[in-house]
Amino acid sequence: PARPLLVVVAALPHDSGDAQRANVAACFQNLPGVAVRTIGRAIEVAGGDGPLAALAQAGTQARQIVQREDADLLIWGLVDGPAGIVELRFTNAAFVEDERPGLPTMMTWLGLPLGFGEDWGHLLRAVALASLEPRTEAHAQTLAALLAPMVEAARGLGLDPPVSLGAMEQAAILACYGNAAAALGYYTRDVGWHKVAVEAYGGAIGLLPREADLDWGLLHRSIGIVLQAIGERSGDPAFLAQAIEAYRAALEALRRPDCPREWASVQNRLGLMLYKVDLLEGKLESLKEALGCLQAAMQIFGRSDYPAKWAEIMNTLGQVLQVYGDHARSVDILERAVEACRQALEVRTFEAAPLLWAGGQNNLGSALFLLAKHSQHRDVLEAAAESFRSALGTYRMHGMDLLAEIPDKNLKRAEEMLRRIGGPRPLVDPLWVERPATVGEEDDWPDKETEGKGRGTASRSG
């Protein structure tokens, strides 16, 4: 059996008699599949270099404690006696480069009344457990089972915080409840909870003061992530278009120097959504913008520091260049698409990630096929067939019959064309996609393979 999920509660500065920390820890006692531990160390937040630098330094301390304690979540913060609240923040065990719906951002915090009771306990448990990034499928199942009653029990406070609290405290509660609802929708595949999350995030945005640019931008980013999940699950391009607008709004407020990873994450997501919407609707007007967004993201997510994220973006870049190059009938652009796909495969190797490698091989095969179509080179078509063959064999070896359908059909088209051509003749397009999930990097689990987290077996295709 999987070990229990471990929640560690750090000491809270200004906590007289350790009363508030004990109250927090008590909320996680006797939860099935969850263990709680307290430690004597507090996270020190020094504001000498500004609030963002202080939060970054505190986050580094928190991640070090998570690793040292082998914990799944660290709850830390402080007691604000004059305001009458305990301010809590949440750091999980995973350093996630591009978050699934519901994970806390650098600005996420939850303010609870001193000596809070069970009604607030429901909210705390829902927010804390939604902040976890499970290491195994068993942990994910545990979270899904626990979150459902907790998020429902916290709905009253989460969507309608007491007006006796300040506007920022109310906004923080709404944002945290939005995270909990988004996480529940993610684990249960219930779009209804995703829509509740969007409602909560919108309520938080309405309470923010004008100068809270970073909070405003990150909340729009959270809305975009949820709308993207709805659109990818439903196949409805209208939700993807709404996600695009949310990401554009986020970029109006997020500045690269202040939060480079978050800025790059939005650029990457915006580029992917522009590509998907264009592909689904048969329009190509936004492909140049998509290319610009992906290239901007790679300024932060470089190959040396973020190899997995870099390879993901490079794979998407290859897809966008394929469509753009085919539309423009440009051999040069298609050669760039082939090179992008090959570079992604230098990181997504068969040994490191066989299913992602298979998706990359199918993507490379499509790029080669289109290059053969416009260059009329038989050897390029033969290389495309070999890539499709590699993808097909790997998917079948892992029992991924549904994912194998795309390279199987592409391979048959390539082999048929090789049999038919005796000289330079026009080539037909490969099979692009049968369903949106094969267009790009889908953010839904458990239907996707997740990189490095051991939570599933199905691969992202494309």
C-alpha cells in the first residue's frame, strides 16, 4: 500500500503558546491516507529586498524543508495578532514548471481567524490538500476521494467569505477556494467544479485593489488554466478562445523581471492555445503570434535549466511550424519544423520517456512527410515512414492502442505513397489529428502521461 500523504506544519512566528499551529495540525488528524507532523522551525520572511524577493527566499526555505522531511506538503506562515488572523501558505513536494489546475501560485495565501473552528477547518483541509502534487496514482485517488466532501463542505465560506474581513482577505479566500474547486474538477473530470473555480477566481479579481497587479495577473492565469482544461476535455474551441483572452489579460500584468517562470508559462500556454484554436477552426491567422509566444517562453525555459519543459515547447514549436510551413508552401519553414522535432527528441529520448518519444516520433514523421510533399524528395518520405513506424511500435509495445491509431494511419499513407510514386509526384497530407488530444500537450490527467511524476501510463501524443 502507498505510504500516507505527509503534511508538515512549520512553527508560526508570533504564535503565543504554539496554539494556532496546534489548531492547524489538528485539522489533519485522523484523515484516511494522510499523516501530519509538526516541526519547530519557522520560515523566516525577510523583506529587505522587496516583497517578491522575500517570498522567493521563503519559498526556497520551504522547499528545502519539504525535501528534508520527505513531506508532500508544508504549511507555513505567521500569526498576525493585530489583524486577528493566522496567515498560511502552502508548498508542495514537486517543482512544477507548468501547473495543472488548482496548484497555488507564489501569491497564494489563506487567512483564518485566530482559534478558528470546524467550519474554517473544512476550508483549510480543502485548500491544503488541493495544493498537493501526488507522487503516485494511489495518492491521486486518495486526494480525489478526500477532496470531494471537503470542497463541498467549504463551499459556503469559500464563495461567500465574511464581509467582516478585509477585501484582500476575502479575495485570498476566494482564490484559495477556486484552487480547491479546480483541483477537484481535475481529479474527478467534473467540468462543473471547473466552472465553480472560474466563478471564485472572478470574485477574487473583483475585490483586488488597483495596485495588486501581480495578484490580478496570476488570477487571470489561473482562470486561463481552468478554461483550457475545460476546452481540451470538451473539444469546444469557445473555451479555448476564452482561455486565450485570459492569458492575454494575465500578460498585461505579469512582468518578466518579477516572475519569469510564471510569465514564460503564460507565454507557452497562450502559444499552444492559439495553435489549437487555429487548427480546430481551420484558421491560420494567429500562427505567427503563436510562434512568438513559444519563442518568448523558451527565453526562460532554456534547455540547460528546464530540459523537460524546453523539449515540450520545442515539440509544440515543431507542430506550429508544420502547419505554417505547409500553408505557406515553404520548404525552409518545414525544414525548421523537422529540426525542432529532432531537437525535442534529443531530450525526450526512448530511454528517458518512451511514450513522449513515441509522440515526438509521430510529430517528426508528420514534419518529414510535409517536407517530402513540398520538396518531392523520396528519401525524406522514407524517413517519415520510419518515424511513424517507430511511434507505432512503441505505443503498441506499451499497450497504447488508442494512441497507436494515429501513427498507424500515417504510416499506411506514407507506405502507400512510396509504393505509388515512381518519380516526383504530388504527395497527400498525412493524417493530422483524429481528436484534439493528439494536437499538442494536453493538461488533463489521468489520460495523459505526466513527466517525472509516476502518475500514469498514457502518453501525450503529438
